[in-house]
Amino acid sequence: MEFVSLSFFSFFSFLLLLHQPRLLLSQQVYVDNKQLDCENPSNNNITEGFSCTGPRTSCRAYVTFRSTAVYSSLLSVAYLLNSQPYISEMTSINNLTDVEPLAPDTLVIAPVDCACTSSSPSYYQHNASYVIQESDTYFILANDTYQGLSTCQALMAENPYDALNLSVGMNLTVPVRCACPTTNQSSAGAKYLLSYLVTWGDTIFAIAKMFGVSGKSVLDANELTEKSVIYPFTPILVPLSTEPTKIVTAAPPASPPEVPSVLVGGN
Ligand SMILES: *[C@@H]1O[C@H](CO)[C@@H](O)[C@H](O)[C@H]1NC(C)=O
Ligand SMILES: *[C@@H]1O[C@H](CO)[C@@H](O)[C@H](O)[C@H]1NC(C)=O
Ligand SMILES: *[C@@H]1O[C@H](CO)[C@@H](O)[C@H](O)[C@H]1NC(C)=O
Ligand SMILES: *[C@@H]1O[C@H](CO)[C@@H](O)[C@H](O)[C@H]1NC(C)=O
Ligand SMILES: *[C@@H]1O[C@H](CO)[C@@H](O)[C@H](O)[C@H]1NC(C)=O
Ligand SMILES: *[C@@H]1O[C@H](CO)[C@@H](O)[C@H](O)[C@H]1NC(C)=O
Ligand SMILES: *[C@@H]1O[C@H](CO)[C@@H](O)[C@H](O)[C@H]1NC(C)=O
């Protein structure tokens, strides 16, 4: 009898140990290119969205976006992301007017309202809407139009239309990935999380430097380690203690770095 209750107790503490730290301290898991497999939501549902585990069910969040030929002013980016209510804040953060043409690939910041969904399990998301155009697919919308701020899996979960049945003029809800700070992040001083879109050549430490935060806070926020690989068109969460300011990207080097020629073009 003694033995039974003891092992029962141990079993119980084991369960607590196993689950509590995750529930209380867990930050968000990096999507790790699982968003490429549209047919299969990953087994931890990370492709659906960041899980709603923080103490707050809604918050202000920020996302980044790179201007394109189509989305070439702050106002057009704001409409795409449903940030138009915050256009004046967006102009001041980015130090640009709402309609001035942006140089291609200008990295801009947009404020968004982030909230937990009413579904179970619940995810953090910001809702934008998008009207389907010729040759759009859920994947193209998530990866190309929204640059990785959404995923095909989350779009399919959100919209009633079959992936093979999308037609011009359909109005889709686009779940934009965002998150609210965890208890751990808040106690470390973070007020906001910014979803930064990775591009080629980025490293976690370069991203952290861009926003003036520690590399460790960014690694932790995405449950990554120094050895982790990150991919273009995936969002990385950056904890911020103040509102973000204009992103100043490092100018490209004047001359190409000297590398052994055997590495050039190597793949
Ligand atoms: C939470 O914060 C504590 C203390 O700062 C730290 O030791 C721990 O690793 C953090 N947990 C996570 C999941 O980041
Ligand atoms: C993933 O999502 C599905 C449906 O939304 C849910 O039934 C399942 O429990 C979720 N899995 C995990 C590990 O959260
Ligand atoms: C904002 O833009 C103006 C005009 O382009 C420039 O003169 C000014 O230095 C910029 N301010 C900041 C804080 O970047
Ligand atoms: C966004 O959409 C989801 C799912 O349709 C919904 O649960 C959530 O409440 C919406 N968020 C806001 C802020 O309207
Ligand atoms: C995602 O979009 C980018 C930019 O449009 C494109 O270069 C890349 O090939 C796309 N990824 C896939 C897997 O199609
Ligand atoms: C495709 O769309 C048509 C018309 O809206 C509808 O009748 C049909 O059931 C849809 N098919 C699927 C597989 O969703
Ligand atoms: C698409 O739907 C959203 C929300 O359901 C709505 O706010 C928006 O005006 C619609 N867009 C169009 C072009 O009908």
C-alpha cells in the first residue's frame, strides 16, 4: 500500500514536472519551414499560429514587411496587413509619408492588433482580409504576398474554401502571425513582440542587433539555440521593451568580401 501511494505520488510529481514548466514558461516554437508542407499541419500545430499561452489574450504587436512592386507605399502595405487604423503611427515609426513610393525591398514596420482566437486550441493572430486574384493559391498568398506572415495551413483552417476551389473575387481572412509576451518576457521587460520576416543571409544575432536587443532574448523567444538554422520567409519573434523605431539596415559592403574562390557559387 505504502509503495503504491508513493509511486502514485512520484507519478504525479513527474506529470507536474513534465507539464508545468511548459505551461508557465514556454515561449513560442519556431516554424522551422514546416509551413512549406501545406497538406500537413505539423504535429504541434506550430503552422497554425503561435499558441495563446501568455497571460494576456490581446495586445499590440508589430510585424515587418518588405515593399514590393505592388505594395510600394506605407498605405498599400497598411491595407494589406489591416494596419490602416494605425497609419499615422506607421508613418512616424518608419519616418515616411503614407503615399511616398518606397524603394523596392524597403523593410517597414506595421502595428497590428494581436488577439487569441476563440478556437480550441487557441492561437494568437491578427486578422487581415484579402480578395483573391488570378492564379493565387493559399501557399502563394502566405509565402509570396504575405511574405511568410501567414501560412497555407492557417489560411486553410480559417477559410471555408477548398484549396483547389479558390476563385477570383473571394474575400479571405488572412491570419497574420503575431504573439503577446509571456510572463517570462514581461518580467524581463518586454512590452511587445515583433514578428520579423527572415531574409537570405540573416542570423539571429544580426536580427537582434537590428532591434537593439540581446541575441539570447531572441533565441529564447523562438526556442532556438545558437546552432539552429533559420529560413527566409519565416517569422522570428523579437521581444521589445519600447515601441520599435525605423529599421536601419546595414549598407551592403562596398566590395564583395574576400572568400576563397572555391566557395563562390558552391551549393
Ligand atoms: C524564464 O526566465 C528564467 C529567468 O530569467 C530563465 O531561467 C528561463 O530559462 C526562462 N524560461 C524560458 C522558457 O525562456
Ligand atoms: C492541433 O489542432 C487540432 C485541431 O485544431 C486539435 O484537435 C489538436 O489537439 C491540436 N494538437 C495539438 C498538439 O495542440
Ligand atoms: C526622417 O526623414 C527625414 C527626411 O528624409 C530625415 O531628414 C530625418 O533625418 C529622418 N529622421 C530619422 C529619425 O531618421
Ligand atoms: C480573428 O479571427 C478569429 C477566427 O475567425 C477569431 O476567433 C478572432 O476573434 C478574430 N480576432 C479579432 C481581433 O477579431
Ligand atoms: C516564397 O516567396 C519568395 C518570394 O516571392 C520566393 O522567392 C520563394 O521561392 C518562395 N518559396 C517557395 C518555396 O516557393
Ligand atoms: C467549389 O465551389 C463550388 C461553387 O462555389 C461549390 O458548389 C463546390 O461545392 C465547391 N467544391 C469544393 C470541393 O469545395
Ligand atoms: C472582406 O471581409 C472583411 C471582413 O469580413 C471586410 O471587412 C472587408 O470589407 C471585405 N472586403 C471586401 C472587398 O469585400
